[in-house]
Amino acid sequence: MGIEVRHITKTFGAFAALRDVSLSVARGELVALLGPSGSGKTTLLRIIAGLETPDPAEGSGLFFHDKDIARRPVRDRGVGFVFQHYALFRHMSVFENVAFGLRVKPRRTRPSRQEIHNRVLSLLKLVQLDSMAGRYPSQLSGGQRQRVALARALAVEPQVLLLDEPFGALDAKVRLELRQWLRRLHDELHVTSVFVTHDQEEALEVADRVVVMNEGRIVQVGSAEEVFHHPADEFVMNFLGNVNVFHGRVQNGRAQLGPLQLECTEHASSQPVAARAFVRPYELDVDDHANGQPCFPAVVQHINAAGPRVKLTLTTGDETPLHAEISLERLHLLNLRPGMTVYVSPRDVRMFLDAAQPNVHTWSADRPIHVEFEPPRLERR
Amino acid sequence: MQATGAIAPVFAADASVPRSARAERRWTRWLLIGGSLGFLGLVLVVPLIAVFTEALRGGLRTYLASFADADARAAIWLTLTVAAIAVPANLVFGVMAAWAIAKFDFVGKSVLTTLIDLPFAVSPVVSGLIYVLLFGLQGWLGPWLAEHNARVIFAVPGIVLATMFVTFPFVARELIPLMQEQGSEEEQAALSLGASGWQCFWRVTLPNVKWALLYGVILCNARAMGEFGAVSVVSGHIRGQTNTMPLHVEILYNEYNFVGAFAVASLLALLALATLAAKSAVEWRHRALRRSGSAALASSTACGSVPN
């Protein structure tokens, strides 16, 4: 194991930042900690780095490459830490920034002057900044600064690389370039890495595995595909990508969720149970007539055709606006205009019931619908 | 014509409002500049010129002869000694206090912040009296000190203590806001790269605040050499022994030795001018460094040769 976190809890006063978190990161893996602000992702990263100490607890522990490092101070952990706001040494040149970690080594392990020079230059080449060695941080753009910070962290040949919202302070275009570049760099270096982000797209694109966090807990761990298509609970469903939510109840094997009516044989009791159904915008089919599929009418409010997919905003009268995505061809075929009435049929519905029963897939008119029961774990919130 | 009639007054008002606003601004500006320059001239420049004219009234030879006097030399020497002790002591204290306040959260932080400002709020005479009450013969520790044959009041240690008390906010006050603004991320980065606390301080923290530190030291030094009130209370005015330059000026003046008084005073004035020059140089250098930094950034982004 590259990094192993066992039963870590951290409270700041009355606020519980982390509640009994355990996590394993394989050697050479690139893992994203994803969650909204306040979910504890940065705290977890800082605890791994040693910049924060976890609450003392029975059975808690922290291991790098199977070595217990829980009691080691930051400087002895061999971590490379990249800060959101770079934290470059402002009075040092780019070269000196990268050389810092080598120069502060004890004399026994410190490389020679020439070795330091060579190592720094090769690192600057790696981050494509060898021409900027003499510049000061204030003379660089945000993207360049973050690359210097990365080179500086890599200079000490860290056991693990930790990045705290590394692209959070950059503008959209640079962010996109830099994250693809980070992915390529990781493929080259294979340093065990953990990065924190609140941007789901960034996490899904860059990471080998995504760790979704909420309210101090790990909610789901999995590949980008897994967390996106098989979310563990409502929070993950809601947090990853746009989603339409239908609120309603299930009774006598039927679900009435706003305009949506579904069969739900799992709950045949006459006792009504609250339920929520989640449908992603691209899982909604739009037609200009009722075509035999289970559907409900809606009125087109707004059409945004900028981009490869057309984004429709629909109203169903009593509900919050509904978002649907269709292709440009479909838009032209149906000749949609604002104010038109259309018929919406969901292709894939994921339903969560407020009852502690096992997850089941049910309701297929001719396509599958996922019905999932609220896991009891979340009831404690 | 009817159609534009409704619009015309709007235009007229539009044009007239800025003009009167500008006129008012110019008028206010001259009043403010003139007022402050006049005030400065009356209160600062005229007395400064007076000091040098009075000092040189008897010619350069008499002026220089005033410094040949043993008591004057002793006073100059004492002032330099006091500054040489008080300034480094406050430098260390200031850095420690600023570090503690800016980088750590602890109980009593706001109390410490307030206490640092205390010498600014208290009259220097009171500061001096505090030490007389503590170390004087009738004071709390006086008898014990007398037993051990140690003198604080009416001796050099008392003068140093009083000077330190009066000057201790200068360094800390310069550093605290800067260090708070800079935060501790750079230190955390240094630690994560394997630096020890000591390396972190010398290589990261100190270089980041060096200009503010220098600025604080300059101000601290100026005040340490010029302090009158607190020192006057604890010194005892023993000629050749416990007289600092400001006290010596007063004694000479009271003895109608105007040339001597103004000569020593002119030294203090020169010190003030040198301090101002040093302070401006520090500020100018600091600004120039910042400017060159941002100018280079502007040029590098403008030419577009830099890959992002």
C-alpha cells in the first residue's frame, strides 16, 4: 500500500471535520479526494502530510509504504505538498525555490552543489520552465507558479505527493491544460499521489480512483465510471453532475413523484413512504407527442444550443425547472420553440426510498429503472 | 426643437456637474496642500533651521569646540550605548512577539497585542516612574538591589530599561500586520520540504520581512536616541555619567550655554534627518523591487512567448 489511513477522526472545537475515516491508496496510484467545501477533504490531506494532527483514538494510524509514520513530524515524512495558492518562497528565484528542499538537507545526505544544480535544472525541464530559472515568483503567471511548486515538491523525491486544490486558483483554460499535463506527468513518474478538489470534472478526468467525501466521511470510493454511473447514495448522485430530482411517495407498489408515475413493486404496502427519483438531463427523452412510453407533458422554457448538446429548460407547472439534454439533430427534427408543449420520458431513473431495505432494481416498462433504498448509514446525519 | 428640449437640460446638467466638481476639487486640493505645507514649515522646518543657525552662531570653530567638552562626549557615548543595547533587545523581542501573534493561535493573544501598544498610550514620564517605583531606593526591589550593591535607578541600567520600554512597540508593530498578511503557508511548505524550524526562520520567515524589520529598527533607533521623558525620570542627571544627549541639551540650555545646547541638538537633528533618509531609501528600494517584479511579469505576458 502506498498510503494507508486507519480510523482517523479530527474535530476543530465542536466541528467534526473527519469522522472515523479509513482509506487505502495503492503504490503509484493517483487518487482524488472530491467533495464540497467543509467535507473534510483538505483536512484529511493535511493530516496525511502531517500539517494537522488527528484526534488521538484507539486503532487510528497512518502508514506510508507500510511504515507507521503517524508520529513523525512533517519534515521527516517525505511528502511533497503543493498548496492551492502555490506558497512559493517569494524572495527566492525559481531555481532557488526548487533547490530549497535539497539545500536544507543535513550535510550527510545533502547532494553536492553540482548535483543540486543538475537536479534542479532537470526538474525545471520536466515542468517546462527551464528558461525561467532566474525569475522570481511574482514574475510568473499562475500556471507557471503552480508548476514551480510542483517541481519544488518533486525535488526531494517524496514518497507521496499531496496536492491541495492545485488548480483552484487558476482560470478555466489554464486549469484544463494543467490537469491534463498533471495526468501525463503522473503516468511518467508514478509517484503515489493524492489531490483534493471540489471540481467533479477535474476529479473524474485526472484520477485513477475518486474518493467522494461529505460531512467528514468517505461516501464512496471507486473509478470515475463507478461513482458517476453507480452512485452509492443521493449525495453522490447529486454532487456528480447535473441531475433532476423528483420528490414524492411510494404506496401500494406505485410511485408518484411529481409528474412522474412509476411502478415500484418493492414497496407494495399501503403505508406511504417518501422517495426521491434522480434523472440526469441526458437520460430524459423529449418528443412532441406521447409516443407510448411512460411520459409526462412539459413546456419548453429556454433553449441553449451553444455546444455539442442542446440544453433545454422545461417547466411542469408545479415543480422546479427540469433540465434535459438532446442532440442538435433532435432539436431541428422536433423544431422546438420556447412555449411549446413536449412529452418527456425518462430512460433511466434512480429512486431512493426512505426505508431500510436492500437495494433492488425494479420497474421496467421496457427499460431498466434503478430503485435504491436509502442506506441506514446516512440516517444518523 | 421641441423634441430636443427635453434632452438639452440633461446635457447641460451633465456638463456642469463635473465642472463644478472639478473646480471644487482643485480648490480643496490647493487648500489642503497649502495648509499642510504651511503647517509643516512653521512647526518643523523653521525650528530645524533655527537649531542649525543657533548652533553655528559662534562660527564653525566654537561649534566643533562644544563636542570637545568631556561631558558632551560622555552624553554622546551614553546615548550610543543605550541605543546599542535597547535596539537589538527590541529587535529580538519584536520578532518573537510578531511571530507568536501572526503565526500561532493561543490564549491571551489579544491581550499581548494590546500590551504591545501600551508604551504608545502611556506618557513616557509614567514609564520612567514605573521603574523608579520598582527599582528606586524606596521601591519594591530597591532595598534588595542596594544590599547587593547594584544600581538601576540613576544609573545606566535604568536608562536602558526605560528606553526599551518606550521603544518596544516599533519593531513588533511593523512586523505583525505584514506577517499576518503573509500567513504561514510558506513556512509549512518549507517544513514539508524537510527544513527544521531554525532553517525555516532564517531562510523563509526572516527574508520575507527584512524590509519591514529594517524599517522598524530605524524608527526604534531614532526613538531610542531621542527619548527624553522616561530617561529624564530615571537618569538622575549626573553629568558625565547618566546624561544622554537629550538631557545634556536641556542642562546646557538651562545654563545659558546656547551654542553648546544647540550644537548637541543639531547632532540629534542630523540623526533625525539621517533616519528619514534611511527610511526613505528602504521604502524606495522595497518599492523598486516590487515594481521590477510586476513590470517583468507584464512584459513577459505581453510578448506572449511564455507558455502557460
